[in-house]
Amino acid sequence: MSWKFNMVVDIGNGRTTEIFESINYTYNVSSMYYRAFDDGSITTNVKGIRRLEKLSGGEAKPLLENAIKDMKEKPDIYKILNPENKWGNYEGALSILEQLLKWAEYAPKAIFHII
């Protein structure tokens, strides 16, 4: 199973359009994302990468920056969480976050959706 990430913008009359081609990545790296997005300030039951759901690029940007920073500063901790079945890995999980950050910077008013 995998997540599908995209961003949409409102084009009026209750309609939205996707502004980037969707990208997918495996759920097998969930434990990495739970750790990367846990900054101690979680006030919701939504954890991990799902914290980005329905946030604008501008709102998501600091979360992504912090998650990326933590993963880059502590690669050994994250690599321990590589899935045993080899579906997904630290490098791929980090790469997805870096791509999502680029989207957030390019389209700060667009909204993230995770399916």
C-alpha cells in the first residue's frame, strides 16, 4: 500500500485542479515519518506525514523543513527504521519530503492532499 500525494488549487465554482503530477510512496516508512514530524507540539491525533493533509503549502513548509532537517541530522536513527521487506527506505522517504517541500515553496496557497 502507498500514499498518493498531490496539491490542488481552487479554480472557482467549488472546483479544484491538481497542479502537480501525483507522487506515491510506500506506507512502509510510516515509522520514519512519525518520528520526523513529531516535534513535541502535536495537539491533534493526526501524526506523521498525514499532518500535511489539507494544509496550504505555506502552512506545511515549516513542518516539512523541520522533518527534513531531523532526518538529515540523524540518518543513522532513520536508517534503522528501513523496512525489512525493502519496500521503501530512508533515502526514498527523505526524497519524498524534499519534493513536497519544493511544491510547498512553489505553491504556498495550494492545498496538500494525501490519499
